[in-house]
Amino acid sequence: MPPRHGLVAASLAFLLVFAGCSAPALNPNADAGGSDSDAPTPATPDENFSDPEEDALGWEDGYWYGEPIEVDQSDGLSDAELRAFVGRSMARVEYVRHKEFQKRVSVDVLSRAEYRNRSTGTPSATGPSEFDQWNNQVWEALFITGEAQDSQSSISGTRESAVAGFYSPRDDAIKIITDSPDSPTIDNATLVHELTHALQDQHYDLTKRKYSGQTQDGDLAIDGAVEGDAKYVELRYADLCEGEWSCVAAPRGSGSSESSGNASGGGPNLGIFLTIFQPYSDGPVFISEHHRRGGWDAVDRQLKNPPESSEQVIHRTDEKPVRIEFRDRGRNGWSTFRNQGQSGSDTVGEASIFAMFWYQARTTGADTLNPRTILQIDSRYDSYNYDAKPSNGWGNDRLFPYKKGSGNDSEYGYVWVTEWDSESDARQFQNAYRNILSAHDATKRGENTYVVPNGEFEDAFRVTRDGTRVVIVNGPTPDDLDDIRPPQS
């Protein structure tokens, strides 16, 4: 089931390659660690791989996890080959995850064009919906999509270019996305990843409300556990394919690939992609740490009670977001989108704030962070490093988009309230944010007011700090700032 914000919904088919480098490969000989606690132990087949008298862990649909199968994807998969491939892969997921499938998982094939039509939908003849107007301001506040861009189109375009497959809890089926639906091929990583989601769904029911975040950061946090578990199983499966298992080869060009992407335009939006990818990067590290400490029982507890914030996944902490109270004081026609988000607000969280600073450093040279540090990882299960000084120390945030007027006369702004663990953390965020404004040639208009004179982020900004709180107000002009958030006397 796609999250409410449409951020993380599928198995991503590529890693972005930054500055000619890619994340290091796993060492298949490294210690996976972890006690399996009270989790069941996979059964051992006899030398002939005879079917067990009753269902056994590590055996599914007539296939043992170590059983050889005749599957050749060079000319696509036949129905018989697909069934064998899926059946043995289910047995192997059981073997790795120490959890039993309750029923067979169906696999459907979609053309990329069909998937694109389903995910994008038909544009409204009456213009952007209220949600789109609201969400556009969220992504504009992150300096990832500009005023002339539609954030949902950018998200869809980025996701479509990366998706290899997804699991639909509503259909209880895996959907494989391919450019050749009449002769489909499936990458091992994609199939195993999505089968793990099917296993999760059979045990936890992924359609439950707790698996759909109410904010952008909530989506990313939940997927830190859900996608982290699937990615962790996928990576451990890959270790076995490098060693004791014979695995089905996929023709070059199908499934996982690498793409350099573009920083802006002409391909996936790297700022959006980096946000989308965070659960796939930090999630398996988060899950592996719980598995190391408490086996699969500890992982199951994370699936039953997902994290609340991306901060918890990035730093493997139980620290709770602090409460932020907010009273709308907009005047002269400026008001919040009361029916969107949580009382009109979204929470973007540490992962999205990191993506903002990285994206602006990459695209404009803003003095926020060194974009190459994204490759400085310290776990074999990690892909990118989302740990940086200006986004660390996040305590919470609430971003309130504002609107004035209607139709072609509509004007937009926002109030972004951020809370930090210390005054030092707040200053680091404030300074890095001001450096983004400087990179866009902002001029100062008063003590805390700045104006970006042109470009996709042409607007007025007021940036203030009070102790551990930094508040950013955005609007078309400096006068609008006072109407969106009147200064308190």
C-alpha cells in the first residue's frame, strides 16, 4: 500500500552514483551477527529434496530453499519457470527470515507504461488539488522543487524511473514492473524484497493504519522498519548467493542497475530520490542492529511497533519528538490548509532536512555540508550517510503551508517551526539555512528578513531563532511575511 505522501512504495531498482563513486558492496564473508532467539529453525531437507509430510520452514510450493531449479531468463520467464522461481524464493525468504508464509504469493507483471498510468493518474482540468497545493509548499520549503514545479509529478517521475516492483497489500500480490511484459525477467533482489513484504503482510497486515504515516517523516520512519526488514533480508540473501546458494541469473539490464541521475531536470530529482531512499539505506542498518541484539524476535517487535521519526532510524535511538504547539495568526486573507496534514501541518523530519542541505550543496554550491560525505558509511548494510551536523539534533518540526486568494490569483507561503536538542544544534541549522538563501543571491532586508530576487525560489524569508527553536516564515514579499505570521509585540 503506498504511503499517504506517495514517497516509499516499492523496490527501488537503482542506486544513484555520486561524483563517479558508488556505495561499497557487501562483504559476503562478514559476520551477519545476531541470535535468532525464539524464532523457529528452518528444516533440513534430505539429499533428494523430498517433500515433507507437512509444511516445513524453508519449504514452499514444492521447493526447498537449497533445491536446484531449471530457470533460464535469457528469453524471459515461462509460467512454469516463474512458478519455480517464486516457490523456491519463498522457501529461501523463510530460511533467511525464520518466519513461515501462510499462503502462496501471486506475482503479476505490469508494463512500465501501465504502471506509469496507474501511479500518475489523469491531471485535473480544474488545476492542482488542495493536497497538491499544500504539498507543493512542503517541497518548496525544502528547496527541492521550485514554484513552477508540481511536487507530485516530480515524485512520480523520480519513483517511476527507479521502481522494479512492488507488493500490494490490498491485492495480496507482487507487481513486477518491466519494459517487456510478454517476456518478463525478475531480478533476485526485487523478488526477495517484495516477498518479504508479502511475508510481513501475512503476519502483521500492512493495511493497518499504523503502517501509513500521517506526515512525511512518519512515512519515512515506518518504512525504516518495513523497508529496512525487507532490504536486510534481501542483502543477507545476496550474501548466500555469493556463497553456498546457486541463484537465478537475470539478463543484464533487468532489475537492479545504477544511474548517475541529474541534479535538476532531465531525470530523477536527486533531492526527492535521496528522501525516498533513506529507509532503504538506514532501515537495514536499524534492523540489523536489533537483530544483533535480540534476534528475529527483536525485529518482529519493531515491525509491530514501528519508529516514530526518521531520526530514530538514522541514529538507532528511542528519542521521542518533542511537542510543538502552534496557533495560526494569519491575517488579511492568509490562512492554513486546515483539512490537510495534521491540522494543516506536515513534519518533514531529519531525513528530509538532510536531503535539503545535500541537494542545495550539490546543485548550487550552498555552504551547508560536503556532499561527498554521503558516501562515508560505517555499516555493511548501509548505502548512504544521512548523518550531518546541520540536520543532527533534530527535536521536531511542523511546517504549515499558507494560501491567499484562489485560482490564478492564488499566492502561497509557509511557516516552518523547527525544534532542536540544543541551542548549538539550532544555530547550526539556522546558519546552514541562511547559506542556502545566500546561494540563491538573497539580499538582506532588515535584521532577520531576506529576499531571493529571482529564480525558482523567488520569495521573501524571515529566519529567527529563540533558544532551541528556529522559525522560518516565507511569502511573496516582506509585507506578506507580517501578514502570514505577524511579529509578536
